[in-house]
Amino acid sequence: RGRPPECASVMAFRRSVVRLLRTSRIRRYEHGEAEPSYASTRTGGYKTFHLPCAFPVQGGVLPELEMAYECWGALNSRRDNVILLTCGMSASSHAASTPEDPSRGWWEDFIGPGRALDTNLFYIICMNNLGGCHGTTGPMKLNPATGHEYGSDFPRFTVQDVVRSQFAVLDAMNIHSVHAVVGASVGGMLSLAAAAMFPDRVGKMVSISACARSFAGSIGFRAAQRAAVLNDPGWKGGHYYGTPGPTEGLKLARQIGTITYRSGLEWQERFGQKKTSKPQVADHSLGTEFEIESYLDHQGEKWLDQYDPNSFLYISKAADSFTMEMPDASGRPCLREGLRTVQQPSLVIGVQHDVLFPVWQQKEIADTLRAVGNKRVAYFEMDSLSGHDTFLLDPVGIGGAVKGHIEQEPGGASRLWEDASAALGDAFTKLLAHDLSDRSLRRVFDACGRPGQAQVDAQKLAAIVKFLWGKYPHRPTGLAQEDIDALFRQMDSDADGLVSFEEFRTARNVVVGNPASMTEGLP
């Protein structure tokens, strides 16, 4: 509508590309044929942190706290390469497979070597949320005071209480600061709150498909879900443990939620009015008839052994009451006051077809952060028919943005790459210190060109020599960088930028000096 002719041709081209992609793997991310990996109720595969003393929350005091968590990657000696990955509403700590639990995690394609959360660089920690049912203290845990499950006696808590519980675990692990906090949906609320509550401990913030304060539409959806559970006779006032529980209510709650997780356009493209191949009822009956009905039935049934109804009630209430507003000078709630401490590099991502967290909510976060003086705010809108679930299904679009943000400077991954480079250089130096033969030097020389090449780029060879034998803070006995530069200028006497192996070999004694000295002080 109102597009100039050239725009119309572009849109026609785009439609043809989309039609082509429907036959390819990419369609999985655009049209939702892939399904998120939700972890079922698990009894192992995670570590547990136990806080034996009282932990206060909004609605009372928990006599003790237990938090389930899982980790990927390796913690460095400075303990500053940590990424805290925060969970959505129903997710467990099992974001990716581990040796202890090789099953697929809910962010499997985002965690690993070279991925959005790169385990070659970072130590990723994911915790099951307070109030959850996957190992963390929640309504289904035993109350030490009574010896019975908490049920509806569990105290109400806020999103900020969940953040405090997670930083209590970090304290116990002797981790003072995290490189970044990354989260989506309810996890995006947690990441934003963490950046505001602990500005001196959070290096970067990523909030995906979340908000700074819940709006009436989202609250309404979740209220309808809760009503389905609360009105099920099997709920028994929240004390249903040992019985089947509110299975029909939980199933209906999941069906309502599933509708909000994807876009209307996707539902239309994926199902339309297609009927099931084997209708369960005759045409004149009122039972399951359409594919979308069968799909929602399936999603509801799956949730019955994956989530505790009380956990849903409590965490959804925490999401409803979430706001980052703080009183301004006149005492009125003000979002700017609540986000004023968030000055870290921040990435905010929204999805244009998100029904549950409309994209204007993510824009509100980015605009408010800029308004309070944050000069390093990146805001992206994704055009994906997968709606709210896009953050679970698109490791290319979402993952690429996250990776770029947490690794770029300032406050990026350069120091971690330098650490890795130094460690690799030390390893090579130790190896070569025991074998300074022409063959070993030839390997160093050949690394700058093709094997057996007569001449190589002097600058590249100098860089490798600096890497292997140069002086760095961790290697004070190495060769001075300027001495290496002077040596290569001398070797490149005709100034053609090339050095022969014979010239490099002649300079061997200068380059490597005393072999024993090259490993002195190395770990």
C-alpha cells in the first residue's frame, strides 16, 4: 500500500525468495516447523548450590535455598569470562547437552565452540529459576518446617528476588563479575534487572523479546492460563502432590500459551483450515477436527510431565508484577529512574510478530536506556513469523547478534583471545625450545606460506616470531618487540617485503637466543 514501483518489485522478489526457502531448511526458522527443545522434569544432570540460611523474598522468608545449575566451557584464572544465561518461564538449567546429560538443551544451537555463546572463550552458567521444578527450591520442594511440599504455602517472589538468588550462587562460586548476562522472555526481564541491580558486576547485557514492565495484554494472557489451572478441581488449593493434580487445567494453560508463542501469520501458513488426516470425530461432532487443534492437544499433553502447575502459577505471577520503575523526585513510578544504573553495553532484540511481548516493549527498553545516558545501546527488530519463539529457533539471526555484541569491544573478547594466544604461544615455545633444528624452524617458516616456498612475507614471519618468542607481561624474558622488528628489517635488505629461509636460518641464534631462557618463567 503506497509503495513506489521499485519497492513493489523488491517485495515481489522477496516473496519469490520466501517461496524458494519454503523447500529448504531455512523455512524451519521462518515458518516454525522446528520446535523448541523443552527439558522435562529431571532428577539429575545438574549441580546444586545449597544456601543453608534464610533467604528473604517478597512474600516471606525461605528457611533455605537450593539452586540447580549447569555449566559449559572453562572458567579462566581471573574468573571473569562468565556468561550468566537466564531462563524463560518453564525452562530448566539444561540449556545445552553435557556429558552428565547428553539430551538436547533448550538453547542447544546457541552454545558451543564458535557459537553465539562460545565455549572456547566463555564459561556459561545457567540456573533453574527460583520457584521452578527442575532442581531449584519451588512449591514442589519439601518445606523443612513441615516436612511436606510447600504447595501454595510457598511465598510469592519477584523477578528481582530471582536475580538475587542467582547472584548468591555466583558469590558461592567466588565469581564477582560476569562478562555478560543474556536472557530472553522472562529471562530477558532477569538480564535487565541484573544489569540494573548489579551494575558493577555485569559487563554487558542482552535482553531478547522481553520488557521493562509487564503490560496488560501479557498479564491477560497469563491470567487466562492461571484460571485454567486454578479452576481445575485437581488443583486442590495448591496441595495436590501425591495425586494426579490439575492435569486438564495445566494442559489448557499450555495450549493458551502456545497460541501466544507464535504469530497468527505462521499459524495460517502452517495449518490454515487443514483438517486432520484421521478425524477423531464425525463431521457433525464438536471434537478435534483441524490440524491446529491436534497440534495444540499435543503441546498440552507434552507439558503434563514437564512442568509443575504451581511453579507456573508462581513464576507467571512474578512476570505479571515485573517492573523496573522506581520512584522519581515526586514519588511517582518512573522507568528512567529504574534503568538509570544500566550503563553497560546493552543489546535489545525484539520480534515484529511477537504476540506475547510486542516489539514496542523492547523499543521502550532501548529508548529509555538511551534517555538515561547509556551511549552503547544496540536495538534490533527481527522479522520472523516464529513470533515469540524466534529466540529459541533462530541461531543465525538471534545468535549472530548476541555473539557480535558480547565479543565486540569495548569490554569484548579481545583479552580472552589474547589469553588463548599467549597460552598457545607458550606451548609452541616449550616444544620448539627442545628442538631447534632446521626442520622445526622450517615449520615456523612454512606457516607463512606454502610448504617449501623459497620466500615468505616478512611481516607475517615477524608476527609469528613475536607470538612465539616475543616479550609479553606473562613472558618477561622474551625478545623485545622492537628488536624483532629491527632484525627483520636487516634480513629484508632489498626492501621487497620477503625473507628467505636461508636468511631466517642465519638469524637463528638471534631469534631464539639461549633456548633455556625462552622457557624461563613459563607456567
